Amino acid sequence: MNVVIVVPCYNEAERLDHDEFRGLVERNESISLLFVDDGSSDATAALLASLSDHPRMSALFLPVNGGKAEAVRQGLIAAGGHDVDWVGYVDADLATPPAEIERLIDIATSSPGLDCVFGSRIRLCGSDVSRHLSRHLAGRIFATLADFVLGAHVYDTQAGAKFLRNTPELHLCLRTPFADRWSFDVELLGRLGRVGVFPQRASEIPMRVWVDRDGSKVSLLAGIRSMWSLAKVRRRLQRFPAEI
């Protein structure tokens, strides 16, 4: 199984751990990485250009900052070549560590009945999931609203580690931009729902390790604004895919 992981990057030059990413692809011959520079204003583009000397690490450079949603969408479109079985995306700060990324990919690629596998930040006995209290509380409110939008229960839509089978249905779901740069995960799952993938062929996997990194681009205020954007997402999903 060939898997391409998209890594959206905006001003990540100071915290992108290139050794961890390089180790991920060197341990797994079936995994490739596509970094997407979202119009960064720091040295991110130069760093990504230097990473691209590895045969399974490449970069896509967007001319202007369009937000994480568009960076992920463009990356997934570019990643979905004819010889690719699965595509996915993870955050540049590796809040989902490589070992967890590998575990989620193993679950996805060994499950013929699944087209969508995503990580979930559930604090279970024996897990090491560390989140700031304010983000956790805001996240629970967001998750409750997302349940209403999706019409299906999901504990955590925003964990930032999702893997999707490379199918025509997925490409249909990527044809148009998302409504919001931060709540796009909800809209993506909703679109997959409209084409029969979610939740029937999806699985939410509790992560064993996840760390809330400092320097996140998602402020608490941006998270609250994203809650309001869910009303727009719900209206768009009601028309999908007829309007594209």
C-alpha cells in the first residue's frame, strides 16, 4: 500500500522537526510526505526545499496564505496520484507523534472495509493525551455542535491526523474549497457522508499519545469563531454535491 501524507506548513521554520519526519519515511518504504507551504513569510519555504532531496519527501509551494483548509485540500489533490492507495494529513508540529501516525496507517491499510480512519484525543486509562484545559473545554463544545452538523456522533473531529482511501468519492469531496480555514475537518467528513463513506466506512481511533504543542496557529478566539462557522458548513452540506 502506498500512502502519501500531506503536512500543511505556515511559518513553521522554527519548530518543524525534519529529523522526525525523515525518520518516518526511512522506517516505512510505503510512506511519502508532501509538505505544503501555505505562503509562509519566514524561512519555511527554504527549509522545505532542503527536505525535498529525499526521494519520498516533496513540497508544494502555494503563492499566498490561504489558510490550513486550502493547504490541506490542495495537498490532498496533488497527493492523489494513480499509484497512491491512501492519502492523509497530519500537523507540522507532530502533536500526533510518528509512532501514532504509523499505527493509524497500519489500521487503515489493513482494513478493507474502511475508507476513512482518523485519530481522536480521548483521555483513556493508559493513554498519554495532554491538552490545555481551555482548548479541551472549547473542543467539547465544538464537538457537540459538530455532531449536530454531521448527524453522526464523533468525539473529536479536529485531532489533525486523518487518512483517506484514494477514491473517486474522495476527489469529488475535494473539488471545491471549504467554508472555513479551521473547521474544514467537519465539512470534509460531512462531504464524505454525502457520498456514502462517513460514518459507514469510517473509524475513529483513540490515540495513545498526543501532545498539545506550544505555538499553535489556532487561537482560542479562532476556535470560537469556527464554532459560528459550523452553521455555514451545515447549509453547504445540505446542497452538496449538487452545487459543485
